[in-house]
Amino acid sequence: MNVSSTAMMVVNPLGQIRYANPASESVLGIKLNDILSRTYDAPEWKNSSLDGGPWREEDQPFNILLKSKKPVTDIRHAIEDAKGNKKYLSINGSPVFDKSGEIIFLVFLITDITENVIKQKKLEYNEIKYRTITELSLSIVYDMDVNTGENVWGGAIQEITGFTLEEYQKFGYKEWIEFIHPEDREVTLQAFQDSLSNHNKFTVEYRYKTKSGKYIYIEDNGIFLYDHKGKAYRMFGAMIDRTKQMDANIALKESESRLVMALDAAKMGIWSWDIEAKSIYWSPQTYNIYGFPGENFEVTEQKFFELTHKDDLELLGKETSLLMEDLSRTAYRLRNRINHPDGKLHWIEALGKITRSKDGKPINMRGTVLDITEIKLSEEALRISDERFEAFYQFSTEAFLIFDENGLTAKDSNFAFQKLFGYDLDDTSKLKIRNLLSTSSLRKIREMIAANQTGSIEIVCRKKNGDFFPALVSIKRFIYKNSNSIAYSIFDLSPLKEVEELRLINSEIRDKNKLIEKQKLELESAFENLKRTQEQLIQSEKLAALGQLIAGIAHEINNPIGAVKASNQSMLDWQKRYGIASQLFREAILSVPVPEQKIVKTILGNLDQPIEFYTGKEDRLRKKRNKEIFLADGFDLGCAEEFAEVWVDLGIGEIDPSYLPLFRSHYIKVFLDYLSLEIQFRRNTRSIQLAVDRISKIMYALKNFSHFDATGKKNLASIPDTIETVLTIYQNQLKRGINLVKDFDPVGPIDCYPDDLLHVWTNLIYNALQAMSFTGNLEIAVKDLGSEILVSLKDSGPGIPKEIQSKIFEPFFTTKAPGEGSGLGLDIVNKIVKRHGGRIELSSIPGETIFYIYLPKQS
């Protein structure tokens, strides 16, 4: 252990480091005495995760081992060494138990992976073969009992060998040796034997067979442990897969060979300049590049400057002077234009290196020259393409979000994304993909990226305010601003989902309407039966009140249902037109100048404001004003009248003069058609929402009204809420000719019988409506009197004569015509109020009748 190149530590369950081998100093960059003086979690380590973030306690191998009591492999993090340099480490650990099964020590093998991590960061944009360097730190860790040959395996077993951990745990020393290539087996065994005999570490390379039968290159580093008699009893080590590194070395050599061939085949010219003699040498290929095949003229400094484009002469002279005068510079690289004999502009790339005398004086310069005209043309074409992409990207109605290749850092987002998700442009760099998706959707996206799949999937996204919404997402890998990137195209499916949901709601409302009609018939039948029995008159009074409401409720529900049907049909027509219109809009927006694109963007942004509806007079006035604006800007009469009428029909209002350039566009009809569809969608969804809200309110009130609590126990209920329930039920009668005024103090819920109070308000309100012949003023007030709540109901009816005011609460007393009332209504109201411990009072004169109901807050 003392001679291992891998840092080894033995830590007790309290986190105290009891042993660290000498290699720990070089691996950790900290003196051995300082290591042994620290605890495992001492702040002096300055631990952090690989990406520089905090190293969470639940991710630390020490805590994982204590909790799971199982080995851990390749847990990575970073520390700072004694000089303040960051070192990246890979940790493998295993617990050591006493006879009772309790952990007495924890053994950790620590590998310095700093070089590999740094290489990974430097080479992450190079070819895939260089990315394999990041896997070099993965190893198989083993702990073998020398006497029995039994081995405990850990680490990247499946990644390296193809065997699962369960399969590989069956491998003992014998199976291990058998999988070493026959040609390497003897050398490997000899290395083990030398280490065993000399009591030092071993490092050996051999070929090792995987589950598939293929051989890989393994670097095996290990050490033997000896008892007090000097006899080896355990063998520790780590097997590192060096196959990719070997392949990389071979590929590098091949690459160097190809480079030599490529220089010959790339038509790269060679040149040299003897500064003192003022002579220039060009290779034949250089002559070809400058357009003088056959070397039919002598190259001089003057001729060279004549061939250089005049706009690049200053740059060329400056770079040459700096190279000669600055002793710290040895080479330059320059791209410039040349005057080619074919009359066309050519681009070259020249690399030069200077040679100086011992005293620093420039002697000569040598270098290469390459014709890069096609490259520059491609770059220009790419720039134009990027500009077209940027225009589509920024003005698209689809949300776009671009991440770097590893999907960790957001690089850019467009206006549609910011508007849809509620983020600002400045928030882009802080975005994490996991914060934008539901958990299940995040898993789908990761699987799709891992499988390198393309196409679209339906997922659930999350806005900045936490709201979820359905979306259709497409993923594309591409080069964005010279780096590998992943783009997410997000299309909000909420409108389509809402249309489907509204269809279902429409169907449910129709079913509920049928159920209400059925219940109405059943209630009417029950009412007739109950009316025949004198002992059930009180209950029949309640059911009669409910029966009066049924027809009004059905009428009240049918109105919003009709609105939903009409809007739903309009949405179906909209859906058929929107696909083609949106495609034409995308093509048009990319074809118009940037100022016109900005006008379209402004108009779309203002569509979230309420759509205006005008009377006939206002409609004509606004069209007239718009026509005058168009005429003043030079439009002919026909176009001015057409555009003025279309703009007012859209409901946007008076035309903003800054919008006028857009109306001269060839694509104005495409833009107006798209705006019309956007406005139609907003109008329909608002109409449907209002209708659904109205139906929901009616159904909620009806549910509360029809609920009957047979337990006979008081419940907490809000008095204003019970009154609102009855008012909602009577909405159809109230809106005919009743001026309703409500004055409710903020009062808390009280202990009461809510179902009985519903009957009280129903009886009193309906009596008031009948007394006024459903035309007049009805005022309802709720006042907080401290220990009591006062509810008053005042109507503008003819009033109750004084001679019968004392009799109205008596059973079977009624002033209504025979068959219109049982005379039990106010008697039941009086009994319910008294059951609550309250009282009811009456004040009536012609034109003003007031009932006062006092209810105690406490039972």
C-alpha cells in the first residue's frame, strides 16, 4: 500500500483518517501529516463537484458507505491542493466490518483524474476519438483474498468487460487469469510474482477478454498486503481500460502520416524571402495560386505588393513589421485578397515564420500559402444563411430554446419562447432544462437525446410561474454560432387541448341538462304525491320551492350551451384554415424587410389586449378615420377603403400610422389573414370560457341548494355564501325586471344548519319577487353586530297590511289564492330561525317591506 501510485486512505466511522499511504501526497497535493490531521469532511479540503458547484453530503462516498454499507465506485469530485490548485479525483471505497457486522473502517482508493478532466474540457469539441480520453479514469477495482482466490469486484465492470456486476462477482483469481490473453499471461503472472516477492507495487499491461470475446488493453496497478509474518493475505488493485487510449495513439500516428500526404495533395504553395538579399522564392504551386502557371515571371518585392489587394496592403505591412520588430514573435497568420490575372477576386491564407541571427536580426522568412477563395465564398453564403435563420428564429410564432451540446447551459432563446414561458432574455443563461419540463417529460427528452433520435414528441412543459401546459417538442442537433448545439422547437398545444376539453365539457353539459330534465320530472311527480299527504306538508313546501326553479335553470344553462356550440363550430373552421395560413405567414415573414418584420411582431404582441366591439355609428366613424389616414399616406381610394374596413373588422381599432409601411407589402393579405385567424381564436376561446364559467356557477349553486344534510348537526358555513347560492338559482327571475342591491359586511363562517338557511332565503326572496310581480327593487344586506349577524331583505312591493302582520308566521295562514300556497312557508322560516337561537322581525309599509333575521354567532 505504501508504494501504490493510487492514494489509499483508511477512515474510521467518525470520519477521522487513520491511515494514508505515501502516494496520497502526490495524488492529493497535500503533505501526509496535514492529511492525517484532518477529518474526512474538514473544510480545508475545499471540496466541490466536478462542475464547481457544492459537493452535497448525500453524494459523498463516506456518507454513502455508512448508510448503504456497500462498496462505492468512481465517485468524482474536486479539491484544492496545498498550493491552491484544483485537483479532480475519482474515489472507490469499501467498508470493513467487525464480527458483529458493524463497520470498523472504511477503505478508499483515490485516483488523480485531473489530467483527464482537463483534457476532456480542452478536447470536448474535437473528433469523437478524442472524447474517449474522458473514460480513461474509469477502472475496475478488485480486492482479492490471496489464500482463497476469491475476489470482490467493483467499479466500471460492465462498461469495460460487458459483464454485469452480479456476473463478475463470480470471477475468482482462476477465472481472472484465464481471461488474460495467452501471449500476455506469463508476463502478467511474473509481474504479480515480482511484486509479491519484493513487497512493492506492480504495474502491468495485458490484453483482456470481454464478454463478447473481444480483447481490450488493460493497465493493472496494484499492491499486496502482508501480515505481521510477512505473508501476503490480500491483493488490491485497479484495472484501467487503455484500449481507447491505445487506439487514439495509433490514430494519432496515422493522422500525422495523413497530414504529410494532405499537404502534398492540398495544393499548398511554399514560399521563402531572403530579407538581406531581397529575393523571393515561390514553389510551382504558389505560382498556380497567384495565377501564373509555368513560372513565367520573376517574383520581386514590388511585384508581390502589386499582386496584393490595395485594401489589404496596410494590414500586410503592419503584420510583417510587427513580426520583424517584436523579438517575442516568431510567426504570423494572415488572410488577404490578391489581384488575380483572371480578373476575379481571390482570397489566400499565408503562414509565415521568421528566422533571426544570434543578435535578433531578421534573416529570412518562410511559409505556406493556400487559396481559400471557396472557403470565403462559403463563409459569406453561411453568413447570409445565418441572417435568414436569425430572422425566422426571432419572428417565428414557435418557441425556440438553444442549449450547448451537453444540454447543461442555455445559449439563446427567441421572443416566442420568452413570451410563452414568462422569462426575460436575460434569464436565458440561467435556464436549466429540468426546470422547464415535468419529471416524466424530462425523462423522455433525455432518452431521445441519448438515442440521438429526431422527430417530435408530445410532452408537458412548465412556465416560470409554475403552470404546466402541453406542448409538441422537436429536437435538433446543429452548429449554432460555431459550436455544437441542441435546439428545442416548442409548439404550445394548449389551444388545441382546450378545444378538445371544451368539446368534452359541452358533451357533459348536455348530459347534465338531460339529467336535470329527468330530475325535474321526478321532483314534479314527488311533489304531487307529497301534496296528497297532510303529514308531509312541510317537506312539500321545500320541494315546491325547488320545483319553481327547474324551468328557469334549464333556460339559464341552455344560453351558455348555445354559445359553446357556436364557438366550437367556429373553432373547427379555424383549425382547418390555421395550418395553411400559419405556413404562408412563416414564409412571408422571412421574405419582408426587417422594419416590416418588427411591425408584424408589434401587432402580434398587442393582440393580447381585449378585442374591441363597435356600434354601427362607431364602426362607420372609425372606418372613415382609417380611410383618411390611408389616403393621406398616398394609398389610392380603393385600397384605402378596403384596408380601412378590414382593420376595423379585426377589432383592433384606429390604424397606427407607424403600421402603414406594412400595407405596401406584397404579402399584406397573408398577414391580414393570419391576424384575422389569431383574433378569431382569441374571441372564440374567451366566449367559451365565459359560457363554461356561467354553467359552472349555476351547477355549483344548484348542487349546494339541493344538498340535504340528514345528520342534524351544525356545520361552519358562510351566511353570504348561502345567500349567493339562492340568488344564483333565481338568476332567471331576477334579471327580468328586478334591480338587485347587495350590501354584505365581511363576516366569518358561523355554526348553523346551512340547508335550512337555504330554505329561509329561498322563501323570503321568492315571496318578495311575487309581491313585486317580478318588477322592482330588492335590497339584501348582511351586517356584523358583534355577537349577532343581521340579514335584512327589503322589497318595493305593496306591503303587508297591519291587521295581518301578526298572523303571517302562523301555520296555514296565507294571503295567496287557493292552490298557490300552503301557508306553511313563513311558519317554517320562523321555526328554522328559532332553531338557530335567533329571531325574525317584520317592518312593512306600502312600497317597503323589510324582514330582519338575527342569527347568533355562537351556539
